[in-house]
Amino acid sequence: MAIIEVKNLVKKYGKFTAVDGISFEVKKGEIFGILGPNGAGKTTTLEMIEGLREINSGEILLDGINVKDNPNDIKRLIGIQLQSSSFFDHLNLKELLTLFGSFYNQKINPMEILAEVELTDKAKSTVKSLSGGQKQRFSIASAMVNDPIVLFLDEPTTGLDPQARRHLWNFIRQIQKKGKTVVLTTHYMEEAEELCDRIAIMDRGKILTLDTPENLIKNLLKTGFKKKKIIQEANMEDVFLNLTGHGLREE
Amino acid sequence: MQFGQMLLAATKMFYRDKRMLFFSLFIPLVIMSIFGVMDFDKFGTVKLGLVNNQRTEISKRFGQTLEKIKTFQVSQGTEEAEKKALDKGDRDMVLVLPDNFGQFNPRNPQPQNLTLYYNQGRSDRVGAGTMVLEQILSESNFQITKTPRLFNLEKKSVSSQILSYIDFLVPGIAAMMIMQLGIIGVSALITSFKEEGILKRLRATPIQPSIFLFSQVFTRLILLLAQVGVVLVIGIAVFKMHLIGNPLNLVVISILGGIGFLSIGFAISGIAKTRDTAITIAQLIQMPMMFLSGVFFPRESMPEALQKITDYLPLSYLVHAMRELALTNATLLTVQTDVVALAIWAVIGFVLAVKFFRWE
């Protein structure tokens, strides 16, 4: 069952077409990845689905609700982690979550949410004092104060070390297990392959292909594609993680 | 109530922002303490030479009135002797009363000319002294001519009360605090929200950014009023400032001035893209006003041309109104010029804010 339906979506900035008539569906409960080089239109697409950016033409339905006509209803149903989001300087994590709860006119239990993202002992710290991975986890926590049905993550693991990245993947899988749908963008192919149930690859405002990672690889091999290098059983990341371990580091 | 959560958060943010607290409360208190400890009144005494032949009853009374005023250290003598003393620097100003001072032809009263010689090098004292003289003369005017009062303008003898420098200073500092909160406080706050992407993050939630900003600005306005109160109370309790007027009038004029400066702050946050630019623009506007609007010394001591231009600064109106309302029995009606002018500034600021303010 589709929780998000995108039909012929177009976004233009002057003469430049950022999103050029794309259509796709996101199924309920899946982790859906949007891949593509910088400027491909990933963030613009996400922000239109989230109701943050005006839609030039086309239609988006989220849980059956038209985004263009009801942007505020949509905001109650979704949680958004922006590419670079920052928080108020002089409030600690607990106070920030309480404040964000008030934006939804909801009384929340900040400690419960902090426990879910393993930041209980940082409740009295400010965001500035957190490590990169902790910051991203808190950013996701702030997107979950309203118990959203769809969670949007814009490049959630950019800038994290391999351990923190893997930790965040587990964390995102747990969110999925609670029945939530996750839509994310990424630059890391490995992340897309490991984490995403289905992937859309975008370039120049269009979707080039959309399928499961396995099918995408299979289809490529069918065309007779061969890697020039000899296929190795391990790569540098395996070497690195083998030496340093999978354990999460908190600086 | 959830709006309460936002006000609570805004309060915490304001009081944990040590830099803002430093500028908004600590600095004004320090300025007041420095000037309060120094015996400025002695320094500020105006040495007035009076040439008075005491030919009339009125001139006698006038001389006695002047003697009673703390601003003046009055010496009497002949015109020649007093002018000599002025040349040597022993007098700041010399007032020459005509022999027929206060005697008017009832059928055809002609204004009398009093001559005032003054030392140009002491413009601050001359300015303060002239102000007091003018006030006394305009009061005598009523008494002598017995003109029926067309307006029941409550001209109180500010002269005998305004004499302490701390009395003069504290209302000025209060006005300065209000200006700073509005201009630099608001523009630095909003531009830093914009710069850090906080406003965008808010747009990802159902809250209207305007409601959030309102909660922030509203909280700050209330906290600022409390701080102005703290400065006034310390001024009265520690430095023996005289608060004569009704404090409620001060609250009203503070809010009116606050709204005007807030909208200027919003306009700056629209023009400036970063917090640093906003602070620079804000300082460029604030610094000249601080010195040209009579916060620290009487504006009368400035060159007349400069006075005429700076009359129109919003801080000039606020300082004047605050001073009148704090140190005299003036009401909002008495300072209606200031009230109207501040309202006009609020409208100008609002129009600029609407024109320039952007959410992103």
C-alpha cells in the first residue's frame, strides 16, 4: 500500500527546472532511498513532499491527503530531519524536546524520546557539546516528538565516521520496525544498498530508475557489465572496521 | 498551556545568554553606578553672575529664587565686575537684568530683553543653566503678566528637582536600554535564527513562525520592562534618585518606545543576512543616537543646528518623555508631542519591517 504518491511533480526556478515531472510511490513501512549527485533535485523533491516548498505542478498525496492543499495537516503527520539543522543555543536537550512538543501543541515525555535515541545521559547537555553522531540522533529525536507516520531524513549520515554511520543504520532499522515509513537521501551507495528497501536514482530533475538494490545490480549485470578491477572479497572499509571494531565512538 | 512552554523557553534563553544580559542589564547598572558614585553635582554647578540693581520688587524676588536653586552658584555684582569674572573663567554665565525688570506698561506690554553672557568653552553647563533660567522666566511670565492660562499646563518646578545628575541620567539610561533591546537585541536574535536555519526547522513543524517570534519578542519586552524597573529601583534606593511622576506612565511610554524600536530591529533583520551584519548596522544606528539624544548630557549643550536635526530621532523623544514623566508630574498628555512622534516612528519602523523582513 502506498503511503506517498507523487504524480508528475515539477519545480522550476526561473528557467531552471529542478524537478522535471517525476512520479513514484513510497510503500507503507519501507525505507525508501533517493540517490543522486548534488543538484539532482533530491532535496527539492523531499521539501515539496514535506510541504516546505511550493509545488509548481503535479500532485502529492501523503496518507491520502493532498500536500498542496493541506501543508499544515501534513506537518502533523511527518517528522523532518533537515540537512543541516541547528537548535537554540541556550536550551538543553530535554528543554528543546519539550519546546518542540509545544509546537505540535502536545505534551510529550522528553526523557522517553531521549532514551530511544540513547541520549539519556545527555539530557542536560546542549546540542553544541554533542558529537556528530549524537547530533544526528538528537536531530532525529526532535523529528519524532509528534510520533510521525513518515520520517524524512536528508543525508542523515553525511560527515559521520564508519562506526557512527553503522550505529545510525541500526537505529533507522529500529524506527522501521515500529511500523514507520522512512524516506532518506544519501550520497553513500553502500548505505543505499544495506539500508534501503527500494531506491530511486535521480539526475537533472528526473528519476532514472527505481527498484530494490538487488534488482538494480542484477539488471546492470544482465547488460554484460563487468568491473574493470578484480573483485576483491573485502574493501578498505572492511579493513578499517576490522582493525577499529564496530563499537560506537563518542568523542 | 503550550504557549506557556514557549514563553518559558524564551525566558530561559534570554537569561542564559550571558552576552545579552551583560549588555541589557549589567552595562546600564555599571554606568549608573559610576556616575552615581562620582559627585557630579558639584562639578555640574553653574557659576552664575547676576547683575541686578534690585530696582523693582520682582527683581528682588527673582534674585532670591535663583539663590535657592542648587544648579546655580550665584554671585552678584556690577555688570563690569561680573563680565571681568566671566573673562577670567570665574563665571560660566552672567545674566543682566534691566533696571525696570518686571515693570510692564499694562496697556501695551512689550517683552523685555535680558542679556546673557556666557563662556563658550563651557557649553554643557551653559546649556543646563539656560534650560533652568528659561523655565523660571516662563513661570515668572505667568505671575507678572497675570495672563489667564489658556492651557492648564502643569509646569512643575523641575528646576529644583532635576538638579542631581543621577536624576537626569537614570531616565536616559532606561530609554537607552529600551532602544538597545529593540534594535540590537531583536535584530541579533532573528538574524542568528535565520543564519542557523532555525526558522527553517520551525517551518517543518505546524507552528506559525510568527507565533514563535511573537513569543520570543513578547517575553523579551516583558523582561526588559522588569530590568528597567530594577535600574529605577536601584537608582532610587541606592543613588537617591527622585521619582516624582507616576510609574504607570513610564510603563506606557516604555512599551510605546519599545514597539517603535522593535520594528526598527525587525527591519534590520530583513536587510542583514548574518548576525554580524545586523549587529554592525544596529550599532551604526544606536551609537550616534546614544550621544545625540541626550542620554548622558542635556541636548541643549549641542550646537543649535545639530539639535534641530537630532530633535527628530526616536530616542530623543523617548529620553525627553521618560525624563519628564519620571521627574515631574507630567502626564502622557503633557508629553503628547513625544507620544505622537514615537507612534509615528513605530509606524515608520513597521512599514520598513514589512518591506524588508523575510523569513528566509
